[in-house]
Amino acid sequence: MLPPRLPAAVMAALMICLCVTASTGTAAAAPPRSAPAVVSFPQRRIASVQRLAALGDSVPAGGACSCTPFPRRVAALIAARAGHGVITHNDAVGGLTTLLLLEQLRHDRGIRSDVAWASVVLVEVGANDISSRTCGLTVSCYSPAVRRVGTLLDAVVHQIKVLRGRRATAIVLIGYWNIWRDGAVARARGAAYVAASVALTKAVNVEIAASSRRNGVTYVDLWVPFRGTTDRDDTALLAADGDHPNARGHQVIAVAIARALARRILT
């Protein structure tokens, strides 16, 4: 989730080749075999969900996993209940910051179209705004960047609502289990690294949750699904880099999102 410094020309190229699904969409007819039947959506309301769009960084993009990323898994869980396929547009891209996402929503025609047609919009972004290359392990140094995540997310949500107009939309802002590396990989970097990453993750999650409240959209916490209430070791849910979820981790995220949507679908 570490951000690259992308010049305009490179960013333009990325926008062209984000994912094939960004332009064609991916239909989900049934959940992956590993998906447990644990989510019960309101049948009448879930039947209207035809398209899902995912925005953000390498987590929703499926970085370092070579597996089905959580947006398609969420669509599959919805499809299993709705009785029809749910087209998924996964426009997430590794290294994306909140500001770059806002620029996508303002200027990228393909992404604007995907959002305009999607009745469910998933957003996970913010980790790349807090690069350890900026301030090292000095947590207080990141305060302006952390606050800016919340401000920019407000603008992101506003832009999504503008694109959707008066159509019913479930907008979901998704938090993080860690914005840096976690599990065994993080512990190998020392106690100071772990403490800084935990403090900054909680601070970023506070901003994401606060933005969801201000804008009347859904917030999904991933700290508890990954780490529980006792700060358990989540290595088993992570890819080898300690930075991204593995297939099991993506399934945990998908179920957490689906449960949140079941409680507040299209409100």
C-alpha cells in the first residue's frame, strides 16, 4: 500500500489500463466456493442491485494475492441472494491516494460512468496517504496527513453522490486492519514499528469513520474482523508481504462488507 509518486503522464496511462473490468465489468453469478452462506439481505431491496463499483488502492485491487479480490466476493454474495448476476467494476489501483481517487472521480470518464451506474460503491483508500517515508516512526508528524484523509474522503463521497444523482445508492467507506505491514512481517521490524503502525491505523480509521458519519454513508471496520478485540495475530489473513490480505483475508473483508450492507442496503 506504499504510494508511488506518479507524474501526470504515468497516471493517465494507469487510468487507461486499470482493469479490464473497469470497462467491461465482471458478472458474478454465484459466490466463490469458499464463501459461507452467512449473509441474509432484504430480498425485495437486494433484487434491485445490478452493478457494484469498487474504488481505492491495492487492497480492493487484489494486490499481492493472485486471488479473487473482495469486491467480486461481495458482488457474489449479493448475487446469491438476489437471484441474478451483479456486474462488478473494480477500478481500484495499487498506490492510489485519496487525492488521486478524487481526481479520478472528477476527470476519468470510465470510472465516472462505472460509479454513475452502480447502486453499490465500495471505497477503501487512505493508507497510501500515510507513507512511512514521510516521517519515519514519528507518529505526531503524520497528523496533518491523517486529517487530510477525512477532508478528502468528504469530497470523494460528495462526488459519488453527484454522479449517482437521486438514484438509491449504498456507499461504503472501508477502514483498515493496518495501513502499513502487519502480523509477523511487522513484528520482525521491531516494537517501535508495530506501535507506530497501530497508532496511525487507528487514527486513519477514526477519520474514515467520521467521514462516513458526516456524509450519512456506511462505515465498515476491518480491525475487529482481522485482529479481534484482543489484538490477535492476523498473519494467517495476510499475503507474504504482510501488507495485503490473502484469499482468506479477502473473504473476511467481503463478509464484513456484506453484513454491513445487509443492515443498511440502499439507504
